[in-house]
Amino acid sequence: MSQTQTHTPTFMLGDRTVHRLGYGAMQLAGPGVFGPPRDREAALAVLREAVESGVDHIDTSDFYGPHVTNQIIREALAPYSQDLVIVTKVGARRNDTGGWLPAFSPDELAQAVHDNLRNLGLDVLDIVNLRVMFDTHGPAEGSIEAPLAALAELRRRGLVRHIGLSNVTPTQVAEGRAICRIVCVQNQYNLVHRHDDTLIDDLARDGIPYVPFFPLGGFTPLQSSGLSDVARGLGATPMQVALAWLLRRAPNILLIPGTSSIGHLRENLAAAKLELPDDAIEALNRVAVSRGA
């Protein structure tokens, strides 16, 4: 295991202990998370480097590509290490032009689980997040009882070990927890997008991981003079500081920054060793306030 990940704190994810700094595989597909990557060999190399560096939590979905990302993961990493936790998600599908569409019916959810199993080369999925698609732009209220019950049935059939939720409101988290055990929540959250502050703290009290997607801003990378100033003072990159802030924000936050570059992967993993002094934390919190988070 690398020195970087040896120093990374850990947290429980399902029934496994993982390092809090993992890897998100979305960027391994082509532009717009659609079609094949420009350089398949580079994608394979990034995955292998991540695992060799101690990453033991990979986030993916069969609707990345579709199918492409999971097939690359299988080619790069199978047979999988027993320490590796692969988290996938269902509840959406892609149309012929790469659009994102909801796929909530029991048949669609079952098909998605089987697609993930086949393309990852697994007999059972470690964790499956139900991606709620009432609104493609963010969480929107609506009952998740029917799709979550269908996913729980697939768990009872032995195809899924654990269930999580993605793109959900606090009301939906409460509804989901009343239906079955929820082992993680995956929503958009980063230094300037902090609408889930209360939810994160509530989940932390119950020992449930919160997994921010777009921890570095996603398709629109974080840009802030305040963030850049802190990074300059610490001799780090702004993205390293943004990741270090998230690790400091709450002990139940698990990070899955994505990249298709080995260089960027190494930079991201090095954020685990970056210590943020109190004055840096105060300056970064002001960035969030100034953005109206």
C-alpha cells in the first residue's frame, strides 16, 4: 500500500472499512460520459495506479458509457482484490444521443443490476445506490418507496449486498431508511455547494457515510480567488485544498474524485496528507458564504 493512503483516515462503508479518499470512474468514459474513452490504455493505467496506490473504494455505474466504464474496470482490475469495494448505481439510462433518462421500474432496475454484474464480472454487487431522477438537475421531492422496494427485493435475491441513495432530499433519506438499511448517501457537495450541511451532520451521528459527487465542481471545476489564495499559501493546488477541506469537514465524508490522468490522480491522493490550519479553514468557509451556499 502506498504511503499516501496509509495516512488516509478510514470509515465504514456497508460492512467494510475503506480509506476516505477513493476514486470515481465517471471520467473514464468518452466526452459527456458517453461512448469510449479517447485513450483506453490510459484509462486502464489510471485504474491500476489507483488500486496500487491503496484506493479501496471505486464508484461507477453501468450507465457511464453506457457499459464502457464497467468494462474498463473489469479489464483493468479483475480478478478483484478482496479489499476493493465497488459501488455502482441504478435508476437512470442513456438515450441514443447521450441524454440522461429515469429508469425506475422494477424491470429497469433489475436489468440495470444484471448489466452491472455482467460488465463488472461479479456475482453480487457490493453496494448499489438508487439514483433518484425526479429532476436531472438535482434532488426533487417525491416518494422513492416503489423503486427502493424493488431494489430491496434484488438484495433479498442475493444480487446486491447493500443499498445506498443518490441525488436525494433529506425527506427521501428518512423515507428510505424506514424501508431498508441505507449504507451511504451520495449527493452533490463541495466547498461552494453546501446545501447538505445539516444532512451530513445528521448522517454522521448515525455512522452513515456521505459521498459527495462533483467534489471538485464536476463539469465546471471550482474557481475562487479565496481558494487559490489558500492553496498558494500552503504550496498546494486549489483542487488538493478543496479535497482536504472535505476530509476535514466531517468524519463520515468519503471522497471519490475522478480523473482520466495519472498525474491528476496522484495530486488528488496527495490531498490526504495536506494539513489545513485553522486560518485556512476560516478562509475557505468564507468562500462558501460569499457564494451564497
